[in-house]
Amino acid sequence: MAKVDILLGLQWGDEGKGKVVDFLTPKYDIIARFQGGPNAGHTLEFDGKKHVLHQIPSGIFHPGKMNVIGNGVVLDPVTFSREIDGLKPYKLDLHNSLIISGKAQLIIPTHRLLDQAYEKAKGESKIGSTLRGIGPTYQDKMARVGIRAADINEPDFESRYNELKKRHCEILDHYDFDYSLDEWENDFFAALEVLRGFKIMNTEYYLNNSLKEGKSILAEGAQGSLLDIDFGSYPFVTSSNTISAGACTGLGISPKSIGEVFGIFKAYCTRVGSGPFPTELHGQEGEELRQKGREFGATTGRPRRCGWLDIPALNYAVMLNGVTQLFMMKADVLSGLDELSMGTSYIRSETETFEFPVNFTSEWKVKYEVFKGWENTSFKTYDDFPESFRTYIQYIEETIGVPINLVSVGPDRKDTLLKS
């Protein structure tokens, strides 16, 4: 029986997963999203154009490939409808290349309002939510009161919707928060008609039957491992399991079906929103890295915090996910520096540790290793890398114990080099 390979981020998101999924898609029959929602923006660049996908799997631009939105995803019909409209110029056969799990939870307008109200009430303690309604939707899922994609085709859908809306409005009444639902609901119900035009089905049967038929599947994760609800830098995390185990529960496949686990990481680190960031660069140094790497959120447009690569954090993510291959992204952003640093351990009260702390506070310090920079990354093959760049890569491989088999040296598809 065929296996499911998993591709996911090993940092705080924005690692470049969309580009790699797009690059790898020709090798697979099916691309499946297993968690997250419209808070994730996967950016692809080809033919001189930039494309950002929020909910639709990144294999959608490849004819003949099936794309699956799994049960672990929370789906916003409005965002989905807008993405479908945005894809129309490409003449894609969307209705035959995209299917949706009937068990995927739906984001309704009041979920987004709740997200805004909760974040506003936290004041300076806010976590940096994207305000897309993700957290409240997962809350309703766990409380067993949510609405699922299959429900939109049931005769009592409107009463289910109104019951959940009433519950949300009762909560909103306890907050100092003004809102109007009319425009939001008009967009929502119009988007439901678009959603009803797609196949909503038991995708777990489809995926498992496909494996029996020998079809290859690539599971696409959203966000990053350090944002995992259990293992991330809590409470500054997302509301789903972003690690490889989430592919099993988010698609309905068994652990024995997992094959390769591709771990994506940037040659440096970034983070959007609040939360600990051990190797963060402040001031001009961080700003230069941000501008050079175009580090602004694909979903929110917010500037990303930037810093050096963090080896203990990367090693932690590799361990949690069982990563079998590493893919390094944005190596080109570091080119032209005389020297660069890499966080190699943490120190607290003169005690050194290589473990990612449960709570990283100002009491912790980072120990750095300094590396010689390299001039540019305009290379044609992996073998063209200069010695200083090779040293940087080899240090990571030897410290983490996993090979780096792909290096991205630019935003376009063609700027992707495989180890020969």
C-alpha cells in the first residue's frame, strides 16, 4: 500500500511551505490540507506572478492532481469563495480537482466577531490572533456545538446556524464590543452557494481507498510546529495540532500510513504576533533582514519579527515530527552578509541546556555560533555552493542529524535546488 508523505513547517510558520508543495506536487496524485484555516497564507511564485492560498491546497495549479481539504481544517466559506474567484483566470477544473471533508468545521460570521472581542479584551496580553475566527471555531468543535461542512446540505441547516449564532451573540453581550452582522451574513450565505457547488464527502474513505490503489499523497500542514497547541510556545500558539501527528487526525489516516516527513525551515527565523522569540534581532539589523526577505504576513500583511536560526528550537521540532528530510528556505536572504550567527543553546542561571524551554522568559540567554557569510546564492546546482555556505549547511545537518536535501535560493519555482 502507498504511503502519505507529510510536509510541514518547523518554526513559527511562514517557512515557505506553499512553494515546496507546489514544487513537489508533480510527484504526487493527491495534495491534502490537514489543519488550520484562513489564518495560514501559502505563497507560490511562478511565471513572474505571486499567488497566495489560504485554504485551498497548494497543488491546485497542477492539472490532473486532486486536492483535499481535510476534516482537521476549519473552513471559512467567504474566504473560500474569494479564493475560487481569484483562481478563475487560470481556467482550472476546480470542481473536479478539489473535494472537501464533510467533517471540516465551518467558520461563521460570529466566530470572527468573537475572535475580535476576545483579543480586544486581553489588552496588552493579546496573543496576536489573525482575527479570522480560528480559535472560536475550534472551541465550538471541542464543545461539540459547531457546524460542519456537510451540515450546509441538511434541511435544518438554517436552524442550526441560528442556534449557534444566538449562543455567540449571548457571549458577545458580555463584552464592550459593537458590531453589525448584516453585511457579514450576506457575504456568508452567498459564499455557501459557492461551497455547495463542490463535492463534500467522507474524505477519509477517499484517501484510504486511494492508498490501497497505490496513489501517492502529500499532506500539507499550515502554520508551524512551534505554534502547535500542545507543543508550541503556549499560549502564543494556534488552535490546532500543527505537527505530523495532526495529519492522522486531520485526514483520517493511520500512523502506519505515514512515509516521509519533510521539515521546512528558513535559513533564519521569523515570527508574527506576540510570544517568545529567543534569537530575535531588534533595531536596524532586524529591519534589514525583514526588508530583504520581504517578511510581511501573507494573510495579515503584518511585519514579521526576524532573527537568527535557532538550533535547539529546530531540533525540538525535528524530534516531535520525526522529520526524515530537511528543506532549507530563503538562503538567498542571508547572502551578502560578512558574518551571521546561529543560536546553539540556551543559558539560565549559568546552566546551559539544549532543550526548548516550557516558558522562555528574559531570564534565558542564547549562546551563539558565528559563521562567515557568503556573497550570493545565484547558483544553478547544489554543488555550486561556496565553502562558507556549505559550512553553514553542514553544521545544521550534523547538529540536527537529518540531511538537508533541498535548498531554496529565491522565490520562484526554478530557484529550488535538490541535493544531487
